[in-house]
Amino acid sequence: MTSYELFIAGQCANSLVALHNLQEVLERLPPGAVELTVTDVLSEPLKALDAGVLITPALLCRDHGKTRMLVGSMNTRERLVAWLKSGGPTMNDDGV
């Protein structure tokens, strides 16, 4: 099973958009295919630091011993889908 952890900053607009878009994308997958954990860095700052998260929103993907991170704006479902499908390296706000 693929495990995702979304790090957000409270009720910040970018965090809420990221959560909403990620939930919509993951709802399309078969039940039980993925696990999503949401961590609020304002409540659990040490957990974020331990994961190497310094910017929110940040999405960690853990799959078969491999960890990837998407950092920054997740304002389009298309960007999330492309990243989830890519299996590629970390990207910043510019998609680089």
C-alpha cells in the first residue's frame, strides 16, 4: 500500500486547497489502495522537522521503501495527478 502524508499549516488557504484537491484525487482510487495522513505543522512541528518538511503544503509519498516529496502549491488536481503518476523526484513550486 502506498502511504501519503500531507503536511499543512493550520487553516492556511494553500493548505486547505491542497487537502481538498488531494482528497478528490485519492477518492478516484480503489478503496484501500492508499493511506493518507494529514499533519498540521502548527500542532506537530517536530514531526514536520523529522520528515524534512520546512515549507507547507508538502506531500510525502512512501512506497516500497522509496520516499518522494512534493512541496508548494497544489492548487490544481492536474499537477497532483501528474506528480503521483510520475514517480519522479522532488519538485518545487515551478514543477522543477
